[in-house]
Amino acid sequence: MINEPSHGEAELTDLDRMTRSFGQIRDFVDVLPAAIYTVDSQGRITSFNEAAVELWGRRPVLHAEKWSGAWRLQKPDGSPLPHEACPMAVALSEGRPLRGAEAVAERPDGTRVHFSAYPTPLRDPNGAIVGGVNMLVDITERKSSDLSAAVLSAIVESSHDAIVSKDLNGIVVSWNAGAESLFGYTAAEMIGKPIALLIPPDRQDEEPAILRRIRNGERVDHFETVRRRKDGSLVEISLTISPVRDRSGRIIGASKIARDISDRRQAEQQQRLIVREMSHRIKNLFAIAGSIVSMSARAAATPAELAKSVRERLDALTRAHELTRPGLIDDIDTGGGEQNLRDLIQAILLPYRGDNESTPRLVLAGPDIVVNGSAVASLALVFNEFATNAAKYGALSAAEGRVEVSWAVHDGMLAVDWREFGGPKIAHRPQRQGFGSTLANRVVVGQLAGSLEYAWDLDGLAIHLAIARDQLG
């Protein structure tokens, strides 16, 4: 029920009469969700409805409190707002209505209500201002929604992930800075365009399938795929796609988050390569150990000689592998100082030396070449692969087999020739490239920018290796 003063008819002012008229529709005013109150020409509150009491959190004293029934007032930015500067006071002082002036009412319990005010001066038949009526609309929920939207927008724009929205036809609706960074297109270039512009030709069937799932209300989680950037390059991404609904719950589009997983994929590939290389080396060590025992047994006259020969060869094998350990991981500067190429090859081949000096199994020929830094481990790894394969399948697996290694420098290029003789006859070139050959090729071509050629002759394998001299440190 609207609150209004009671006066004798003889004492009624023009404002009282207007308030009395207002009282005739008090039942209508009381049920309005908006807070409504009146003031006299001096700003004293003369009436208010229950919605105003709810908004203010209190009941002001009629004809005593002025301008607003709020306990305290603040400007939208949180700074204090004196009652005499509130929208109702401004409307009366300027003699004009205000529309949608925003302020904040602080209740006695400390809660705050954001509201829009619509104060209108009331005039007598002669045009003189006799008071005013004000309507307050609670906009707290809207302000909260605006704040949430602003926070969400800031999060989206500051995200390093690509966050994109599209309609149910696959047309881009929004495009954040992360999407621009990942795909190379600006928002102006993509908004209004089909998202299919990012999809490689061999994956065009993915988008219709995704849209079907979105229309069915499904969420697509961590879908790993490939997309094409503006410059034509491909990028591996993980997609999470969710339906977007309107206020009625109807699905109107989709939001997607795309994360670049290229580094993760590269790390996974590197990890698999390292595991394969470790497995490869372990298998080789067992095979070579067996070969060393067999080799030593052929020349040993007593168990003591056999034990001595095996121990010496295994020690030499350990020293050779010490040179190759850094090669497990790319691009590591071993800081291992310098090595003479001849000494390096000798260290690698020492476990396979023969016991008969008249018919040496290993022949090395070439000038002194200094190798520095990471090139030491890289070349040690390559020659270790050559020696291991020779011991398992080639010349060093046979009692009379031998290996000849020669090298020279021509026009700034180091050329190395590895030749095997006296091993098992080679019937044909291997059908597939083993991991050891793949590893050697990765080191020579990938790390040292050189070249590696194999010739599978009937009498034995021949390998030609060429590396620029400046790659040796």
C-alpha cells in the first residue's frame, strides 16, 4: 500500500492534492515492480510504494528525509553521491525530467543495488514546480551480467588459445587474438567467412560431422586434427567444441577452443625416438657382446686368455660408447674438447680388432683431422652404427672379415669411405631401412648437413660419407 500523508482539507497544498490524486491509483502503483516515490518542492519525501522500500532496504520518514529514501548513495564508479546531488535533486533544480540516470543505493545491511532513475518534476496549473515523482528500476542483475560478459570477453581476448564462435552453417561469428596468432587471419578477414577456410582439402569431411554433433547438443572434447594457416602451413591442434544456446535453450551455434599441440607432438616424437634409440643400443650391446665372446674364443688357447681378451674388448666397447652417449639427444654441445678423427675411429673400432697382426681386421688411412665439440659425439655415433652393423651382419661377423676406412679433405669437404671385405655375401639390398641406418642418416644429414650413400656390393658394404669441414667444429 502506498504511504501518503493525511491533512485536513483546508490545509491541502497543490502537492497534497496531487498526492491525493496519486492515491487514487495507489493499488496499481503498489503492485508495480519498479520503486516509485514523490517529493515536495523542497525535496522532502511525501510518499513511496513497497517496491521502493524493498529497493532501499528501509522505510524513510515522510516529510523529514529528502531527495531519496536510500541510506547512502554512490555513483556508478563507487564514489560517494550526496543525496542533494541525486537524480531527483538534479531534476528539480534543473526543472526537467531525467531518463535512466544510474546510481547505487547502499542499504543499512551493506548490500548495494544498482538502479536507473527516471525523476520528473511535478508542476501546478501555473507551471510552478511543486514537487516530483521518481521511478527507480533495479538493474543490479543486468550490471552483474554486463560485468560477467566483460570479464569473459577479457579472458577470451587475453587467451593464448584460439577461441572462435560460429553459427550452425559454419560461418565465423567471433575471432579472438589467439586465433589470429595461431592461424594468421585477422578477425576482419574471418568473421562472416566459413570456418572451412582453415580445413585442408583432405579433411573437409570433418566440419559437417562436427556440426551434426553440435546440432544434437553434443560436446566435442580434445579432437586432434590439422588445420591450415593463412600462409599455407599446417598446424596440429586439439579442438574442444561446445554448443551455444540462446535464452530459450535453442542451439544457435558453437564455440570452439583450438590449442596448438605441435610442440607436444614434437616432444612425443622425440621421446619415442629416444626410447627406440635406447632399445636399439641395448640390443646391439648384447649382440656385440656375443660377437666379442665368439671372436675371442677363436684365438684364445686357455680360459684365462679368453677372459682377458673378452674383458679388454668390453672395456674398449665401454670407452667407445662413452663417446656416443651425448648423441642420444639432438643439438647438445658436449663440450668434449677436440679429438683426432683417426683416434676417434680407432676408439670405436678397437673392440673388433683382430689378434693376428699379420692379417689386420681394421685398416685406417687418412690425414690428421681435428674434430671439436658436438661433432665428436655425432661422428662417434655414426661410426658406432657402422661398426655395430658390421659386427652383427657384415664383415666383422666373419673370422676373416675386415674393414677399411679412408678419408681425405677436398674443396672444404671431408670425404670418408667405409669398405667391408670378407663378410657374408650380400644377395640384395635390404628391403627396409633399419633404425641404425635411420639414426646415422639423421645425424649426418640432419645435424651435420652432410650426405650419406650406401653401395650394397656382393663382396661387402661400401659407405661414402661427406661433411663440410666447417661442420667439424
